[in-house]
Amino acid sequence: MKTHALTDKGLERQENQDCYYTSELPVGNLPNLFIVADGMGGHAGGKLASETAMKSFVKSVQKSTLEDPDEILTNAVKKANDDVIKKAKKVELEGMGTTLVAATIIDGELHVANVGDSRLYLITAAEVKQITKDHSLVEEMVRMGELEPSKARTHEKKNVITRAIGVADEVKADIFKVKLKEEQTILLCTDGLTNMVTDDSIRKVIVSQRDVIEKAETLIIEANKNGGKDNITVVVIEP
């Protein structure tokens, strides 16, 4: 397995409120773990929310005695949600929250947990496939047929999130299981990438660059070249 992760604050934001975690080695009962989180809730709150959620998530996985990977991921999301809410009350930063997408690879199968609009893609030379579903107002409009997919990236309400960690007492993560095929590259990323770079352009970068380091670096460069309006985080995995 080859992996590389990068984060960049972009060209317009003063602070980077994204964070990531990667481990190719076992974490608790999971053989590996990859996480991307994108904080929200003002200057101080966003960074604190994403970092709190990520640390809580990892700690939960480390301590879990469960065997089923989907249950481990689900419980870790619930714990992260509880801890972000507690932290918000403690530091009096009401309304802070974060997206979170986490993945683990077990025996050629990808297990994914997702809350919010950070994404996980599977990419080959022939196609780019978004595995996660955005919890956003615009994505719901697309699913209901109220908005054309081609207009979603530039819609004025594209940043309105309908589900996030830390904003409600209960949170439900979407869980996905996908059998991996040969030559697939896994990409976890925040919307700082996907709002600036089209899916097909992402595919072209992944296919054209030599290794995971160049792939990650070029994705960041492309997002900034197209405006860099938000923090950008990418985790590139070649299983």
C-alpha cells in the first residue's frame, strides 16, 4: 500500500480548518485507517471542531473491542459527535461542527463512514466514481431532481451542510462497503478540492502523475490554480 496526504489553507482563507489522519499500520482492531475532516463554525470553532472530532475518532477506534469494522466506524462517529458538542459547550463556541469521512481497507474491501460533504472517490483511468453522498442542500436538490448535477458545483448554496458532526445530539453516519478492483486509486478529500476541480480533472491528475506524492501535490496545485477559495485536503491511497 502506498499513501500520501497533504493539506493547504488555499489562497483566500486565513487559517486551515481541515485536518487529516493516516495510518497504514493497525489502529485498534482495524488494519489501517484514513480520515479527512473539514471544520466549520467561525474562525476559532472550525479548527477546534475538526481536530477534536479526528482525535476522538482515532481514540475510539484504538479502544474499541468490537470486531465488525462498520460498527467500529459507526461508534467512532458517535463518540466524535459527543466530544465536539462537549468541547463547544466548554469553550462557549456554539454552532461549531465538522464533516468527517473515514476509511479502512480489509481483505480487498473498502469500508467507509461519512458525515457531511467531504468525499471519497475510487478512480481508474476509465472512470472516477464518488462513493460517498454529500449531506448538503445542493446534493439533496440534485437527488430530488430540482437541480441539474452540472450546476451543483457553482450553486450559491453549495456550502449549506445538512448533516455534520457536533451540531446535533444524534448524528448518523452513512456506511459504504465496496469491493476494490485492481488499478483503483482511493481519494479522500474536502470540498476545497471538489469545488475548485471537476471530477474528470481529478481523474486526469490521478492517472497522469507518477506516484502518490505527485498526485496529491498536483491536486492541491490545481485547486489553487482555479481560485483556492477554501482549505484543501487530500489523501491519496494506492491499495
